[in-house]
Amino acid sequence: MRQTELFTKTLREVPKDEVAVNAQLLTRGSFIHKEMAGVYDYLPLGLRVLNKINNIIREEMNAIGGQELFLTSLQDKDLWEKSGRWDDKVVDNWFKTKFKNGTEVGLGFTHEETLAALMKNYISSYRDLPIFVYQIQTKFRNEKRSKSGIMRCREFIMKDLYSFTRTEEELDEFYEKAKKAYMNVFERCGLGNLIYITFASGGTFSKYSHEFQTLSEAGEDTIYIDKKKKLAVNKEVLNDEVLADLGLKRAELEEAKAIEVGNIFKQKTKFSEPLDLTFTDEDGKCKPVIMGAYGIGPGRLMGTVVEVHHDDKGIIWPKSVAPYQIHLVSLCKTDEEKKQADKLYDKLIKQDKEVLYDDREASAGEKFADSDLIGIPLRYVISSKTLEEGSVEIKDRKTGKIKMEKI
Amino acid sequence: MRQTELFTKTLREVPKDEVAVNAQLLTRGSFIHKEMAGVYDYLPLGLRVLNKINNIIREEMNAIGGQELFLTSLQDKDLWEKSGRWDDKVVDNWFKTKFKNGTEVGLGFTHEETLAALMKNYISSYRDLPIFVYQIQTKFRNEKRSKSGIMRCREFIMKDLYSFTRTEEELDEFYEKAKKAYMNVFERCGLGNLIYITFASGGTFSKYSHEFQTLSEAGEDTIYIDKKKKLAVNKEVLNDEVLADLGLKRAELEEAKAIEVGNIFKQKTKFSEPLDLTFTDEDGKCKPVIMGAYGIGPGRLMGTVVEVHHDDKGIIWPKSVAPYQIHLVSLCKTDEEKKQADKLYDKLIKQDKEVLYDDREASAGEKFADSDLIGIPLRYVISSKTLEEGSVEIKDRKTGKIKMEKI
């Protein structure tokens, strides 16, 4: 992509109320645009990053047998009344609206009820199980406050996977698989060594759920980590019983701030029972389907990557999620030099490289500052100086290392 | 994909209120699932079709310089008050909801206001123009009635492209390009010979807009077509002045029912003026940006394909948008035969073919009926009979032609 054709530009100013580093850098780099508090558009560079994250997630979910579908945001009140989650006193972050005929409808913040109802078409016998489905789809949550940039939004993309199994053992088995798949996702997105699988409240249905927490000062959560065991406990559930359960010692735990990038729950029959999702087992008995839910917020993941991979100049994207792999910055002045730069761009494109080509008329200083802000892993500088040597200068955004390469 | 692993099944029953053929066939084939009237989920097979359509659209939009972004559904009241479109008396199909603090917000049915405001960050000089952006994103429209299946939904995916140009001439030039790109999309989706570019009302901003109408008895629109000139006029604007304008004769026109699958508008300064989206021209003068909007409903397009490509047995997908290219139906009984079928499946997958493999234990009759309903272009039947000849039987879903091929 030629930068002269890309409609966005880096911005000097960000909204004054934007306090989160992720929102500041992503806004200045024109990855995102704020519509309202907690409501962000994805601009072309941001959408490229988001799609890369989504595809990593997709690959890992497909690898554990996930089948992708796409559910609606509009939610049928009747279904949610069955599970007892329609009431604003039970769920305090609903957005609700109305059809023209007055029928109240909700905007989905999750999809257990929808899927439990839908699956009644497809599950009747134990032979139909297990089923694992997921979607990458927009969720709405009416947050009271929203000041963490794209990490806590009122409207956001979520990957939510749901498991439907015959027994709790099958649920446990898949749950462990999902844990590994989640770690693969975070590893591949460049968060590997910062992620702690964290014990958190299991709500009314399980003793624990698990959160995937990323160590970061920008986090809204407080967790207690055991560095050796690579385990953590959310502050909310830290007590003697839990420590004993997990074989952890209070004295060996460190307090840390963290960002939750994923969570997994064993919901068992919490939703299948009220929604009457049952199957006939081998023994001829009618039993409720056992459910689990597994969430990752790709947008929040993107924000987290920025929080942990940046410096005072800008973002430092891991290769796996970078909007482009190469930022070709031309400092060429004469027509002949510019022709050489164009030639190099064409050559890289022919090699199927993902290149953002800064072919703008601007000063070297401005171009370098923009390049550091946007944070593409490799910066290729082509100038009269490098052309004298028949070379391009390659700088690694992360290490700062520079080398020359013949072109 | 092995059909034993695909969680969906064909269904015998569809909701009783489902009158549209597209909804009946797509529901029975488990491409979609109805949540409420005009609110449909996409199940795995349906999502595959939708993604193919979206990718065709994406390629054609990129080819004319479109840059993809992704805007939010939640809409800021202030922006829409500026254009005068917040009022329910002006726009009668808004869905509106509220933040916890009481602030009213809308759910986007289109995005001119949002983009005009956003572009103020990126457009200041004539040098910044033209800009063409598009998204494939969920729209909400509070339709009073919704009985045409996925062709008129309350929540639906839409591809909306917006052009920002310096002059009306530039708008006209891009508008013609977009017309061609649209025809490419419909051609590639298998609607080519049924599409009529149809003159329709230009609203308050232009004499005409153009609709892309597909001839079909299932259509909600009435148009008057000139078969020779491949032009049509929407009934709404059919009058002597229009006929004279277009050089058409009333006597040469035929009345026809049609489905609108796309529409393009020259909005000029209708939104840029109230939202104060201006640029400084070469002559130093401040001028409003000239806008155009270009919409396609991928879900409606999918529904239209079904309306025009089906028979009494089921859907007949064009190759370009089919969920899979080959439906491998195994009638094998013995373990040895089944091994041969598995081997053929593996071989096709290795050849990068998209295959749905019916490896279920079911009767030939049931399998053939399901295969016809799902409508994959080629049916490969492998059975003891075909294996005797070392062959597979290939049947074309559209022509019904059968041939044997060595495996």
C-alpha cells in the first residue's frame, strides 16, 4: 500500500479524555477512531491488525474442532427470561431497544441462551455430541465507565466459543484443550511470557473459572502470581481455602496488575436446564446437555499488545499481528532515485511481502517519527545514500539493529 | 468437512410463518436460523456462502480503490441531529437505545454522518482527495414487517462504500466505475443476465439514483424493463419526463417483479454541508466535499441467488458462492469400501478441493435428497457399484448430467 493512497494520516492530537496508552497510540497512528466513550471504529491499519488476530484465533479454534457461525446481536427477550438473565437487576449492562410493534429486544452481550435454544434443532441423542461452535461477532455491553481505550468497550468484537458435551468428563477434557489453544493464541500474538492462567470465581455453576491475565500496569485487575508455578489467583477469590486448593502459599505470591484477555467457564447445566436443551443418552435416559463457554476479545487483545509492546516513540508490533511486515520509507529526491524506490516496492510486492510504502513528500524526520509510531517490524530506508551502495537500510523496530542489504 | 462432524442437519420443518422460498430452503438446509422475524443467524454452511460473497465484493471494491474499515453500530445522536436524520419522523426505521447515564444513542442503518465527521481528521486540502472507503458491517433497520426471509431483515450485513471527491465530475467518474464493479459482483455471484440497472428516485440530492434489480417473482419491487437496452425504471419514478430523459418508450417496456440487490446514490453535499466536511481547493477556496454512497446487501444477495437458482428439490448454488465445490456422497457399506471413500476424500482435500463428505450412516435416498437440498455444484457418488469400475460418479447439480471418472 502506498502511503499517498492510504487515506489516514498520523495525528498529533488525541481526544483529551483519552488516558489509556493503547487508545492514545492507536488513535495517533490512525488505527482506530473514537466515536464515543468505549465506542471505537477500526480504520484500515487497525482493521488489518484485528483481522490478523482474528485469523490466529480462527486457526486455533478450528484446530480443536470449533465450527464457525455468526449469530445476531438482536436478542429475543423470551429466551433470556427463561434463564433469568433478562432482568436489569441480574445483568446490569444490557442495551435494550424495541421493535416498531413495541416488542422489547436486547443487544447480545453473550450468546448462551441463543445457542442453547438453537441447538435444540440439532441435539437429540448422545450421538449428536460433542459440539463446539464459535463466532467472531460484535457484543454490546452498557458499561458505566469506559476509560481503558479499546480494552473496555461498550461495543466490541468478541470470539466466543461454546462447548456442548454429554458428560462433565467430556467438558473437562475439552476445557483443557481450550486452555492450550488459548495459550497458543496469546503466544502467537506476542504475549506468551506475560500470560498467567488465573483462578477466578466460577460463579454459581463451578468452583473456579479461569482467566488469561497479561501482566501490565495498565490492567484493571489485581492478581497474585506464583512465578515459579506460572499460576495466579484473582484478588476477588484470594482466600485460605483457595490457596490450599491450589497448593499455593501466600508468602510466595506477588501482587500484580493485569489485563484479562480471555476467560473460560464451565457452565454445566446452568443454561441447558432452563432452556430445556436435553439429549437421550445411551441408557435411554433424558439428560441436560453440559455446556462450557470460552471468550477472547480480539480488540482488547490488540489493545493489550500495544500496552506491553511500545516505547516512547510508538507501537512495536509483533510480526504475527503487524498491519504490514515492511515499512518502506523512501527519502529519494530525484526522479531517477524515485524510480529505484518504486522498483524496490514492486519487487517486494511480487515476493508477496506485505509492504506499506511511504512515498510521500515529507521530511526524513517526519517519516521516521511516523514509522516509529505506526510500529511495523522492519523499516526499509531507501535514499540517495543507500542507492550509492546499491542497498537498502533495514532497521528492526524492536531491537533497533540496522543492516544494509543489496537490492 | 465430514458431515458426521458438521453439527447441523437438514431439517424437515421450517417455521410456519416463513413464506419466502429463500428462507424455507436456507432454513431446511441449515444455512440460517431464524431468531425472530427479520433476524437470522448464519450457521456454518451459510457463513461459508456469505464469506464467499463478501470476498467477491471485497475484491471488486479494492479494484476500484476502496479502502476497508469497520465502523461501529452505536451512533452519536449529535452527528445525526446535524444532518436532520435523528428524528423518527424523518427516518422511521431507527433502533435507539441508551447509555447508563441516559444518553440516547442509535444503531446505525447507514454511515454517512459518521464518515463525514470522521473524515474531518483526514481531509483538509484538495490533495487529500479523492477517498473511497467501504466496510462490510452489520446494519439495523426497524422494519415494520419482515416476511421476505433474509432479503429484508431488521439486522443484516451490508457492504457500504462512500466516495469523497473534489468535484461532481470526479463523483460522476467514480460512480460509473462503481456501476461496473457492481455488475462484476452480480455477474460473479451468478445473477448476471437477470440484473437490470434501474433508474430510481435520487431523493432530495439528485435527479436519479440507480438500483441493481434482479428479475424475480419473489421481488418486492415493480420495475419496467427495456430488454433490448438492458435498462429499467422503478415504478415509483415512471412518468413521461423520465421516459423522455432516458429515451425510452412506454410501449416497449415490460412490467416485472424484481429484487433490489444494490443501489448507488450521488449525495453530493447533502451530508458534507451540515457536518461541515470541507476542503481547501487549489484556488484557495473552502468547498464542501462531494459525496456518494454505494450499497450492497450480501445477505440479500445470498437470498436472491437462492430465489433465482433453485428447483423443487433444493438450492442450486453457482460455483462462485457455493459452500463447498464437491459433495462427496458415500454409499459404501463394507469397511474396505469405506476405506476407499476416505482415501478419495483425503485425495481431494490434498488437491485443495473444497469438499463436504457425507460419511453418515443413512440411506441413499436420504443422502441424495439432502445433497439436492444443500445444492453443492458437483455430487461425487462412491459406492460398491462405482468402485467395481474403480470410479466415482459425478453429477452436475445444475444440468443433471452424469459422468464416471477413474479414481
